[in-house]
Amino acid sequence: MKAGVRSFGRDEAIFREGEASDAVFVVVSGRVELTKQGQDGAVVLAQLGPLEMFGEMGILDDSPRSATARAIEKSRIKVIPKKDFRSWLQSEPDAAMRVMGVLVERLRAADAVIARQREVQLFSPTGGNRGLLDAFMSWFRRRKIPPASHEIAPGEPLVQPLLIGVATVNNDIEGAWTRALVALLDGKTGVVARPMAVSVQMEPNADQVQAASAVMRARQILAREEIVDLLVWGDVHEDGYTLCFTAAGAIDDERVGSFSPYFRLELPADPSPPVGELFHLAVLAAIEPFNDQQRALHRQLLPAALQALPDFLGTLPMAWNMEQQRTGLTVYANAAATIAGWEGDADWFEHAADVYNAAVLRIPRGDHGIDEAVLRKHLGGALLAAGDRRRDVAMMEQAVAEYRLSLECLIRGAYPQEWASAQNRLGLGLYKLDLLTGQSEVLKEAMAAFQAAMQVFTRAEAPQRWADVMNNLAQVLQVYGDQMKSPDVLDRAIDACRASLELRSRERLPLGWAASQNTLGTALFLLDKLNQNTEHLEEAEAPFPAAADVYRSVGATRQALVAEKNLAHVRKIPKSRGERRLALPDWGDDE
């Protein structure tokens, strides 16, 4: 193609909406912004960087410019005359497909904007035959959107799909591998994917500092791209893709099924099923919703995506290598565990545990590292949740064993946060095991685990994690103090509760605040019962109504009932001091 290069200054227009389309442009250096005039002003369609093409739409159908292009920094732009561009399309066998790829990407990005700004009509039909362009636009806009739970009334906003940003995968010189990855999500329910001209790198076997640096880079990208809900990034190599997932929402890495910053999905390059279905499940399982609308959509999409992989454990493709099988199973188990957490369903938790265990069995012999540590922590969490709900001592003992194995895989110096998290989970497992068995030695080990976790989660450096562990320690101290009939231990439990409440406010952390309030009230109640007095009765009564109010406001009915039951126990003290009964701790009783 014949072309010349022109320079444009910052904010200088390259062409304007409505002008004749006489050339196609490619960014050589700098950045270009495309905007279209909407009802409420200019709407940004895209920002383009080096090697990205624009201005091709008007050339294809002889229509005026449908948008305005301007340089947003000093830029050098290659200008390809209309005649030369069309000659190139006719003479090069793959030219049309390359241009169609650019066109689909542009439509996909525009569609994402439409999804976020429904009131703006970005594209309006103009006269003339738009041919293939019309077909592409019509096809892309007919992608599946999950049905609403009720009929949409006139004027009611449509459900916004989740927007998945796919960073340019490392080693992808031409961008084809990134586009192929995006194409795996084409037509998938409830998501819109678009490639992004950014990349993130993390070395294999990265330690905590290196992983944190890579995740920070990913989160910086998400902060700039405010409408992106999840960033997918990673590498392409001879076996396929190595992919990481960074969500825009807040991540609770204590939750069973959360995506660890160390997790990498090894995805085969062959797009044959179930590769696309697994990738769809992965992006949905990695999403961390941050508002009620997203939570409702997430709860609708994730179970359906899981059902698209029936009997995944029994039908893994034999051609996949062990890493691809292990990480694919991990994605499936994370999705199942997330659904189990929503439903509080022991069967779902046990199903997730079975799949986590299958993933663990695919770790190379003798390779005890961060991957195994995270897998065993999730496996322990799923077993603990199922065992707790079923009052199954054997299952809870197995959960504790998995937490111990997780710790054996971790070197505190290399992975301090994961090591402390595993100590905290071990302490919780031991605590809940004691509640079924009454073994005081188990509580001593739980206290030691929490104290170890606080060596890393210090009040100064990790205040919220410190407060979480301090509340857990308070729960163990109150049960141990009650078992040993020790006022001193119960006093320590009360002090621990008050310390955690110094960092937990009702406004910022309502559930954490309610948990600490419930623990404080229980510890004060037990101290008065042990001392056979009512010295702390009024103080013990106050936390329970407040905790119950918070729990009910967020739909945590079971916890609210526990707090209300504890309040009833407190109010019985002045009337009767009959047989001693243990007040329920925060996690409560299912009955």
C-alpha cells in the first residue's frame, strides 16, 4: 500500500464526524481517541495506540466519517489513501480477514460502551447498503444476554453484561493469539470481551513480592479502565496459554473458591470444546461483584456456566497435559465452592472438595510449592464447610489435616501472607473441631496458630487482617475459658474482642463488626455465668441486638438468629441460674 506519515499535535483533530471518508489511518506512535456525538455530548468510543488501524468503516461502505478522531498526545499517523487501501484488500488474500478482525474488535469495544451507557445511541443507520458491516453489527448485538427475572417495563434499564478486558498476552507479536482468546467468549452469555493494548508479566514460580507487583500492575490497568470488571493477562507458548485473572472488585482470599494471585490457568491453544466453556467458567468464577446488580447477574450466570461442563472430572480431554488438567479442575472447583458459599450447601462443598482433591493428585510428585499450598487450603476449606454443616467429625479432621499439609508447602520468608492465612485457617478448623469434640488440646493448638498468623498480620501493617485473626482468637479464648472455668482466660477473650472492634466499624465493615459484637457479648455472658454474678449483664446484652440488626440488613438470617438466641440466654440470667449452657459463638448453629 502507498502511504505517507503525518504528525499531529496534542488535541489536534485527524478527521471529524460527518466529513468525507478518503483515507485509512494507522497509529505509528502516540495515542488517538475516537469519539461520537451523543444526546448528552461526546461519547468516547475507543483509545488507540501504536499499530492500531482506524477510519476503515467509511472506506468500506462509502459513508461519511461516523466519529471524530483526535490525537490525545503528540502522534505520528500513517495515512493510506482510499484507492490504495481498496487495492490492497483486493490484491492480498488475507487482507480482508485482517480488516474484518479490526472491525469486529471496534464493534466489540463500541458494544461495551453501549452496554454501559444505554441512553446513548452510538451508531445510527444511515442511507445506503452497509453489506458485511451491517451483518457484523447485527450479529454482534444479538449476543446472548441472560433473561431478566421479570418482564422489563418500558424505560427500565437493561441488565449490563460483565466486561472482560483481555490484555495482550506476552509473546504474541501479531496480536492473533490475543484475538483468538477474546473470540472464545464470543456469544457467551452475559459477558462482553475486548482486547486491550496493555500487557502484564509475572515470572514462573514468582514469590509473594513478584506476584504482588504483577497484580498491582493489573489493578492499575483496571483503575484506568473503570468499566472493565475483570482483567485477563498472561503468556502464550507452545502448549497454549498461561492466564491470570485480576478482578476489579474486592477479593476475600479467605473465601473458599477465591482466585489466588498465584493461580494460573493453563489453557490449551486448540479452541475445541471444552476450552471455550472452561474459559467462560473461569472468567465468571474470577469475577468479584461490587454491587447488587452484579451480584444478581453473577448468581444467574455462574451455575449455568458450570452446567455447560457436565461431569468435567470424568471427561477431561486425554490430550491435555497434567498442568492443564490440574488448573482446569481448579477453576471448576472454585466455581462449585463459590456456589456452595451462596447456598450454604454441604453437598456442593463436598463436590468442590472432590474436584480440589483430583487437582491435588495431578501435582507432580515432590513438587510441594505454592500451587499445592493454595489447593490444599481450598480443599481444607471445602471439607470444613461441609463437615461443619453435617456435624461430621471425620470430615473436619480431614480438613485440619489439609491445612497442615498446606503449611508444609509454604516457606514463611517467601510467602508470608499465604503462610499467615493458612495458620488462620488451621486455627479456625481446630476451633470448630473442638466445638464438636470438646478437646481442650485442640484449642491450645488453635490459639498457637492464631498467634502465629498475627506475627505476619500485625496491627500496624495489616490492621484489618489482624482484627480478623484477633476476633477468631477471642472466640477460641471464650470457649477455652468456659471449658477450663477460667475467668482470666475469659477476660483475655473480652480484651481481644475490644481490640478487634477498635479497627472494625459498623459503617465500613458491618459483618466483621457484628461478628466481634456477638463474640464480645458471648464472652461477657460466659464470664458472669462463671462468676455467678450480673456485673457485666447490661454490657453483655447490648451487643446482640446491634449484631442481629446488621445481620438481618444483609440477609444473614442464620447469624441473626444466633445473636437473638444469645440475647435470650443473657436475659434469663437474673431469673434463673440453672444448668449451665454455652452461648453460641458467631458462626452459630444451623438448628
